Amino acid sequence: MTAESPELPLAAAFPDADREQWQRLVEGVLRKSGVTEAAGTAAEDALATELQDGIRIRPLYTAEDHTAALGHPGFPPFVRAGRPEGTTVSGWDVRQRHEHTDPQRANESVLADLENGVTSLWLTVGDGGVPVTGLAEALKGVYLDLATVVLDAGADFATAAEELLRLYAASGVPAGEVAGNLGADPLGLVARTGEDGGLRTHLDAAARLAVRCAAEAPGLRTLAVDALPYHEAGASAAEELGASLATGVAYLRELTAAGLDVDAAAAQLEFRYSATADQFLTIAKLRAARRLWARVAEVCGVSSSAAAQRQHAVTSTVMMTRRDPWVNMLRTTVAGLSAGVGGADAVTVLPFDAALGLPDAFARRIARNTQSVLLEESHLSKVIDPAGGSWYVEQLTDELARAGWAWFQEIEGAGGQAAALRSGLIRERLAATWQRRSQDLARRREPITGVSEFPHLAEPAVHRDPAPAPVGGGLPRVRRDDAYETLRSRSDAHLAATGDRPKVFLAALGPVATHTARVAFAANLFQAGGIETVQEPASVDAESVAEAFTRSGARIACLCAGDTVYGEQAAAVAAALRSAGALRVHLAGKPGERREEYVQAGVDSFVFAGCDAVEVLSSALDVMEVA
């Protein structure tokens, strides 16, 4: 720049673009790709993505998609943060879970975590965890005035709480400095066990503890409003929100009936939500949860100083896989990041091997270091609500809040959370949601890296000591990899019985350039079911395929080629494979108008993007196991 040349008006150098112009560009791309001839808004709709809860993600958001006023951090409706400073002062609470039944082993992992960045402990106590009588040994050497303790004791919460309170007193920690959560969650226990005969007793015990804590140790919360039982049963994000609201309202009623004022009652609750690898959905869910609870607090007369929701986010067990568990590190990193960005007060990153049993020291180290990197190197806690202002995130937050509120109202209309659990309303709704999601998983519309996509059959199995069996009898516990894990287990059994995995022969036809894509697709598909793929170095045809198939040792085959080559060779090759003893012949791709011709030649099924992969793989294993 010189004195004679004016500043370049950079923004003015680019012409304004409008939505219609962008839509015309989208139309051109869609036409070229052969997807659709839609124009205008219809072209934009073709790129939209359907989520659960009736939420539709559009490809473009603008200032026209603004939502209601968000307020400021630390003030109603608390969308931006529960405190004015957010987590900028000291970061979020790094809370790790411990579920060893041996108090000494639990103590070893507790001390290792506290010495290496963890700031609070989440202890499983009683049935399925450290015995209540072993709690003192498990916390040996822990500075209880520095490390927050959160209990998860199920039906034993009252006994465990008394023991923890005794330990606080014995350690000389002033009651006013005690912090943490005693973990009472009677309704969550009903959801886990299906037994509500003791619900009244547990609610009364929790209320008595809450009254005591409010009077003697106001920094110690009594109740955990745990939404994980619903998430782990297959709930959508909005269903998780609605169930947590209904539970929180039920506890407010119990605590105020026991004599607490509404502010003190609200201060006794901490909400626990899942964090998944769906980054924006997790961020929006946590923001929507604070907004919804702020509305409940307002209606109930809670003052704004006590209306902020205290949140504990836990990386999802549903998303964790048992095969290729190393990929879980990526999932938990994204989930942990999303929880922090979403404004959670405390975050638990589960170790990558948590689905296999008790995590080892390396896995625990990776879990806590994940949060250390997010906090100390990425400095994610230094910005309040970094996703705030994004038109997409704000719109998603708003839609989730509305869907969650609708489900909450339905539960309340059915008599409240206890009645909805007792009647089966919640079980039936979550089962229907999971059934729909299972279809997407089976068709690989929701891919699982390392399982339904890019499986690695030669990956050595990872073994861990078995974890305590979780309580059961109530809502089911599901995992995304359930169907594929069943298939892989069948493959493992075949390997153990015969010395080989089930095999499929990939009959690659025509030039390499025309069959490579479908060979890769078919290999990915069959290996997801534990079926080893075998292929000749060169292409095969009707004359050579029988010998190649016999040499492969496979019992089934899959044709792989471009559509033009299929028209020239598929029927003859399929017939040759049948003559060579193939028990089943698949064709990679949609058959189009030649379906009947291919079927008559011996093709049993067609595999393509969006087909029911679980059904295809299960039937293939059926054939080979019978053989």
C-alpha cells in the first residue's frame, strides 16, 4: 500500500450472494451427479439429513434461522452456560469412573488417576462395585477436602452415603467444604431393575438425606438425575432429555414435600447425560437441557440463582465397540470435546476398553489424558459456549428442546416418571426408537468404523478382566455393534471348529478399472460379518471361474464388475459358479431391468449400498454353517 493508493475494500470486492443463487448451484451439481432434477427449495431438500425425533438437518443455515434470545452465560435460560464464567476459571471437572470390586485395586486406580489430572471420583459402591465396608480402603490416601467424590451405589445408596459422611467427619473436613454427590437415584434404579416395590422407601430415604445435606453440608448434593439408563436402552436425544426432566420434577416434588424450599431442593440435584461422537447433537443436547430445566425451575418458582442445571456428561457406552476397540479412542475424544464445548460441569471419558471388562492402566491413562489435552493444550474451557451463535447449533438446540419438552409432557400426562416406567410407556417408546435405529445400523446408513465399515479380521483380540455384571431386569442395555458382534462371534466359532473363517470368493469380472470399486465394497461388506474374502489376482470369466472358485476354498461367491460387464458376463459366470458347487451367489450392485435374467442364471441376492447387510451376512453364515 502507498499513500496514493486507497485501502482495498475487501468485502465490497465480492458480490453479495443470496440463497436462490446457492440453490441454482446445487441444482447443477445434483443434475450432473444424476441424483435429482429438483429445483429451488426441492434441490436444497435433497441434501437434507433426517435425524431422530423428527429433526431434519438442512445443508445451509443463515441469519433467517435465528431462534429465541439466548440470554447471557449464567443467567436464564442458561443455554450459554450455567455460570457467568462458564468453565473458564478452572476448566470442567475431570471425573473418572471406578468399578473395581476389590478395594485395594480400586484404591490403586483412584490414586493413579488423582495424581495424573483427575479432579473427582465416581465410585461404584455396593452391589457390582466396592463393598460399602471397603469404601474407606478404596479412598485411603485421598485428600477428601480436595477430591470430590460421587457415589453410584444403587439400592445401597443410603448405607454408602452414611459411610462416606463418616469418612468425611473422620478426616476432619469441615462440613461446609464437603462437595460431591451421594448418588441417590430411586427412579433410575427402577429403570435399571424393573422393580418398584421399594421405590417409596428409597424416595423417603433420599429425601431424608437431602434434608440433612441441605442443613449440614450444602455443597454436597444427594440426588443424581441419571439419564443414562434411557440412553443405554436406545433413547434418542430428545427422549433422554424428556425422561431426565420428568425425573427431576419428581424429585423436586419429593424434596419439597419433605420440607425443603424449592431453591434448596433444586440445589440437591445433578443431571447426568450421555455424550456421543455426534459432535453437534451432543453440544445441542446439553444446551437444550439447561434451557428446559430453566423453564421447569421458572414454573416451580426456583430463583434464578438456583435454577442452573448442574451437568455431568459421560461418554456413551452405546457407541463403544468390542471389535477393534482402539477406534473407541476417537469416539471418546469427540464425545469428550462435545461435552466440554456443550458446557458440562463435569465430564467422564470412559476408557477405550470399557466394553470388554475392567479397563487396564493404559486405557485409564488414555482416558484421563484425553481430557488433559482438551483442557491444557486445546484450551477448550477458556471460551464460554464456543458453539453459540452458530445458526445450525442454535436451530438444533431449539428443535431438540421442543422435542424433549413434548416427550416430558407426555410422561407427565401419563402420571409422571414412576407411572410411565410402571406402565411400560417408556420401555415401548425406547424400543420403537431403537428398532428404527437398528435398521439404519443394519443397512449401514449409520456406519460403525472398525465394525460395519473397515473391519479388520486379523486384528488380535483384546482381553480384559471381567467387569462386575450390571444390574438387570429393567430397561435393556443396547450397543450399536450388537448385530455385527453376533455375526463376528459366529465367525469366531467357525474358526475355532474348523481352523478357518467362513470364506466368500469375489469373482472380479472385466477390466480392473471397472470392478475395483465393487470389489472393495463387497470385501468391506462381507468382512463386517467375519467372512473372509478371497480373490484371484486376475479377472475371471465363465471359463476360468469354476477352477478359481474351487481353489479358493470358499462355499459362496459374489460377482463384482461394472453394469456393462454384468450385462455381458454375469449370467454365464453365475451359472458356472453354481455348477462348481457354490451354495450361494451374490451380485454386487443393483440389478436393474436384468434381475430376472440374473436370478434364473443362479444369482441368489444383490448387495448394494443401503441393503440390509445384517440379513445378507446372517443368511450367508447360515448356509456355510449348515454346509
